[in-house]
Amino acid sequence: MKMLCRSGRGVRKLSEYLLEMKGIMKSFNDNPVLKNVDFDVKPGEVHALMGENGAGKSTLIKILTGIYPKDGGEIFFDGQSVEINNKNDASKLGISCIYQELSLIPTLTVTQNIMLGKEKRIGGFLNKGKMRKEVVELINRYGFHLNPDANVESLTIGQRQTVEILKALSEQSRLIIMDEPTASLSSKESDALFEIIGNLRNNGVSVIYISHRLEEVYRLADRLTVLRDGVREAVLEKDEIVPAEVVRLMIGKELKHSSQSNEFRVSDQPVSLEVKNLTRKGVFHDISFQAHRGEILGFAGLVGAGRTEIVRCIYGADPYDSGQIFFEGKEIKPSIPANIERGFGLVPEDRRGQGFTPLLSIERNVALTNYDTLARNGVVNAGAERRLGNEMVEKLSIRPFDSQIPVGNLSGGNQQKAVVAKWLSRDMKVMIIDEPTAGIDIGAKDEIYRILEDFASRGTTVLLVSSDIQEIMKVSHRILVVTKGAIFKEFSNGRITEEDLMMAEFGIDEEEAEKNG
Amino acid sequence: MDESPSPVPVITEVALIMKLRQESMRRLISIILLAVMMLIFSLTNSAFFTVSNLLKVLREASLSGIIAVGVTFVIITAGIDLSTGAIVGFCGMVCANLLYYYNLPWQEIFLISIAVGTACGILNGFIVTKLRVPEFIATLSTQYLYRSMVFVFAIRENNVITNKKIESYPVLILGGSINGFYLVSMAFILFAVIGQILLKSTRFGTYVYATGANRKSAELSGINVDWVRWRVFIITGFLCGIAALFQMGRIGSVTTDMGTGLEFDVIAAVVVGGCAFSGGRGDVFGSVIGAIFMAVLQNGILKYNFPTAVQLIMKGVVIVIMVIFDSIYNQYVQKKIQQAVQNEDAVQIRKGGAEVV
């Protein structure tokens, strides 16, 4: 009654939706990322949000949780028009987000974490009994299994996620956003999470579920929204969710045969690197392949499929549990210094964190991997260091043309070139390069591709990890598709389409699918 | 529970560790180590395990122990306080000065010592939280500042610094004992109990852990992290003022080097007691064990008439061993948990001890 008495624009008829986002627009530097996107969630439903990298999923979520301001459009929550300008606005409405990097206090108990910032007290002292009782009630209401007195650091990742969800529920959340929640969970833990999501739905809590794993979406989602290039491509009801169809929507039908790959073939050069049954428990298993001299071997797959972990093991940066690695016919035990001696190099995925030393100049960064030749008796040959730096700056056209500039001050593309330059002057046998063009402009991308071709033409084996489908199709000579820690498919002859690759990345075997109807 | 898959609960090693909680396990181990060390000293030296010697050991532990209660809070917030020894010297010298020149009554002396210590703590906290200077640098600089104040207040005769005996009887009483049980030890126990309650049973205590273990997350939970960090310095300064009174009572005079190096004894006690420099871990109880541990070690090795160099080496080695032990132990526990996840047969882990519910 109160609602009806209020006059003005606030009165709307009760909506069937908990959340409605209408005509959301967002651009970064005149580059539109969301173009008039509509998105809605019903109360008590699990709504999956899917799309390729860069389709606009995370931007949409960041607008919803108040991290980015929107350029246009309207958001309705519970039928009321709302403004969400920061995280607090979102949590006041009852919207919370479970992030991949968890935000709990490891040394406090489950109860302390859930009640953090809203402790119950008697006088000056904590009312531990009451807080525990509230948490136990919460745990029981949603049918979770969790010891309220356990220290968070003694919990598994899956259990920690449960605590995060409970924390959100204790703040009266009605809409919980989960971004790739199963990325670091074991299959059993994932099952437990799905059970929890089911309980949330039964208790009327809505969930926005973002995942690349089609079978999870297929299993969980009540509805599914597909975004592509900043546009809502489709909204599917539960019975319309068919994995192959979802992938086609994500790629876009008209692209089906337009974009083709290289002519793939197995190189006739001698085998340089061979991996047999390489396994790291819980990360990847039974990885076997051969890489030839002068070959660019692409590792395609979704983020979290295990590609980075595989190449890091080969480089010697991480240990593995079983399997063998052969280099030029001889078995090797990878260790980073020995591998560098053999002619291995790694351009890591986390460029800023692992690729270079931001405060040092370009020439110093380049010199770091070359001190075996630049500083023969421990004394650095400053002239040679300078010459090498200048040579690299010129060769790779690292701008501005000055090898004295700290690498941290360069643009992303030029930083990446400086990282590559660390290896370029050496006689490289195996070059491992992980997401080389993430966050780099198109011009610099082409230069990086040219450098990779250059490596290959000089007989170097290049292992290229990339999530960019067009890039990996264009640059690789052969592609291995990694899904869930195993090699799912190899593309080694003829041309393929984006759709072929995408289907494989999602673990859909098209030939089988066609056979079965 | 209705759908419990295994009626017979299997208590694995991990489950056991999780039951006891990492913290309690660590505490148990340090108590055992202390007991073993005391046993060795008792067996090899008849003068060690006597009531009067043990009370003396407790007295030795008490001065650094009182301050360690405060520094425990600081280190749990992932901070450090290097100025505690200088604060003790500063408080002591101010009191000695006022007693000598103005002959103030003991009540005022007590209040002034505590006020000076607290003020030093306030300044430390201000520099750290408001001026955004890292704890290490901030308290290193204030250490010089407070030590210089000792010389400002030093008593001079003909422009030469001289030590004067303290005549105030109530101050001297603080150095004494009741039936051999030293007053400083009583104060130590009292403040340790208060500190432990503050840490474990108040909202502030929880915030101290949260601030040290994950500052970002603590901020997002609405905690005023800077105010927490400020308050731990104030607590430490306050306790330094208390400790200065007992030290004056014990020595009977104040020299310019009073408290020099004390900060390292304090930090050693806290670290040996299980607080992690990375923050979020440890408690006052552990620091008490740590302080006693260091005092027992000191007292025990003294009885063998080792050269000073050997004594210092032994102290250093013990600190390193304890810290290495801590990191190995933490790694071990984490590894156990991860193994359990990988094996995936640990139903009791996933069910997370639902029996308590």
C-alpha cells in the first residue's frame, strides 16, 4: 500500500525481473565495448552469461557492481530505477560478486570472516556464541557443510568459495555473480558448488554464472545470454541451450567460412622437442607431442585449460609428476639455467610481473639474459651491453628509439618487444611464448608476428600459447587444442575455420556430433 | 547428518591437524620445545631447576615480555616497532630528571612515565598512518629521536652527564619482590592476560588480525585499517612507559643507554613465539612463551660460563631455527591440505567437520 501511495516516476508495476539492464552503453577511448546491451535476471534463477574474450561480459558485470560508470542506459533492480556508482551501492542493493582471487582473511575462522565488520558484542567483548549461532543458522538454512570454527587457511579452495558465498548471503544478497567459479576447483569440489548453487536457487537467490565450460552451463543454467562484440546476440531458455548452438552464437554465423587458417602441415624438418606422457597431478595429464625445427606450434584452448602450465613445465619453471621430455633426441630434466644453456627461452604470460624489470633500462633488461657473453669474467662489458641494446631497439623498432629508457615507461607493445629482445640475440633452439599480444595494439601485433616468423625461419622451434583465435590460426604451422589439461585435438593438415577451432576449444568433437545426428 | 556417506569417521593426519587448529598445534610445539630445553638444563646443571632461579628467569623475561605484548599486536598487523628500547630510555630519563630536580611525588612520576611512553606511541602511529612512512623506517627514525631526548633530559653536573641514584621509595619498590616473586613478573602476567583477551575476545583484536592478514579485504569489510595500525603503536608505547618504571626500580638509577638493544630482545621473543612478520599470525600467549624461552636460554647458557661470543651465537642460532621451523611447519600443513584435495577421498574435509553444527 505504501508503494502505491507514493507519487511520481518511482511507481512501476511489480516486475517479473529482479534485475533489468536496459540499453547499456560503454566505450573505452571511443572504442565501443557495449553497444545498447539489454540483460535481465529473474528472481531465483541461474542465468549464464557467455561470450568470447572481449565480448563485453566483464565490462557488463563491472558496470553492474559499480566498478565502471556506464555511458548510457538504465538499471532497474526490483522494478526500481537505481544508480550504482560504487561497490557500496551494489552491496546495499544486495548484489555481490564472488571473485576468483578470494578476499578472505586466512588466519581467522569461518565465523570471524563471515561476521567481519559486523561483529556482535556484549559490552566491549565479542559475543562469540551469538555470532557462531548466526553463522550456523546461515550454514544450515542453505544446507552447506562447513565447520564454523575452522581457520580459513585450513580450508580447500572450494570451501573458501563457500565461505565467500556465505559472507555474501549474510549481507542479504539477492543476486550473486560468479565469475569462472570452477576455474581452480577439482571436479568433486565443482559438484559441491553446483549443489550450493541449486540451494541458492531454491532459496530465491539469483545467480549470474559466467563460465567457459559449456557442460556446466548446460547443467546449471535456467537461461543463457550470449554476448558477441558488445551486443546481446541471444537469450536462450533452458530447453534451447544446445552446446554446439551456443558456440555458433558466440562466433557469429556469418563468420562461419569467411576466416580461414594457414595451410597446416607436419613439418619435414627434424624433431627438436618431444614430450611424452607429461603429467602434473590436478593440472594436466598425458601430454605427448613432437615439435619440429623451424615450426610454430600453436597451443589453443580456453583460459585455465592448462596451456601455460604445460609450457612452464617444459621450460623448467614448474615441476611435473611424471612423463619425459626429449630435446634433440636426448632426455632432459628441465631446469631453467640448464635450459637457457640449451637454447630455450620463455616470454611469459604475465608480462609486467615476470617478463621484465620495469625500473631497469631497455639495454639492461636485454642484457640480463646475455651476461654469459656480455660479462665473461663477472665484469660487464658496458660497451657491448650498449651496442646490444641499441641493436635490439633498432631491429625491433622499439619506440622511442632510446635504449636508456626504463622498460616500465614503454607502451605495452614496446614492452613486449623488449621482452622478446632478451632472447633474440641468442642462438635460440626452443622459444616459448605465452599470450604474446595480450593488450597490444594492432601495429605492434604484426611486428611481433614477424619476429616469430623470423625465429622459425632461422630453425627455432616456437611454442605459441594464445587465446586469440584469429592470431593462433594465422601464425601457427600446426595447432594442438588443450581442454581440461589434456590435448583434445590436433589440427595438422589443411585449412580450418574459426568455428572448427572454437568447437574444439569447448571440447565439442564436430565429426562425432555429425555422426550422432 | 542425513546423507553422510561414511558412517565411520576416518581421522586422518589432516583431519587431526584441522581439529587442533594450526595455531594450537604451533603453540603446543613451542611449549614442548621450552620444556625440553628446561629439562636439558635441569639435568646438566643442579643450579638451574630451583624455585629462586626459575623466579629469576621469569624476572628476566618480564621486562622484554611486557613490551612484547604490545609488539605482538604491531607484528600481527604486519608492522614492526624498532623504537621500543629508546622509548624506555626516554621515559626513564624524564622521570629521573624530574625526581632529581623537582622531587615530584611518585604518583606523578608513574603517570608521567606512562604518558611519555604513550605519547611516543601516538607519534609512531601518526608517522606510519598519516604521513604514510613504512613502519620500519618510521620507527627507525623515531628511535634516534627518542634516544636523543634521553640526552636532552640527562642530569648534568658541570656539563658532565652523571648518574644519580633514585631516592623515591615507591619507584624502588617496583624492583622488588613478594616472597621472591618479582613485581615486574606480576605486571608481565597481568598485561599478558589483558593483551590476550584484547586480541582474542574483542572486535579490535579481530581487526588486528584482519589488518595484518589481508589489508585490502579488511578495508572492504569496513574496517578503519589506519586507526587499527595507529592503536597498536599506542598500546606498545603505553607498555614501554610501564616497563621503564620497573627498569628504574630494578637498577635504581637511569643511564643514557637504558633500554639500548631492548627492541631486539622484544622482537626476538615475539618471533620465537610464532608471530609471522608477514602479519596475521600469532598471539600474546605465544610471545609470552617466546620471552620465557629466550630468558631460559640466556640463564641456562650463562651457567656454563661460555664466552660472550658463544652465548650470542647460540641466541642467534635459536632464533633462526625457530623461524625456519615456522615456515617449514606452515608449508607442511598447506601441503597436507592440498594433498587431501588432490586425493579427493577426504570426505571429512569437504564436509568440513559438519558434526559440530
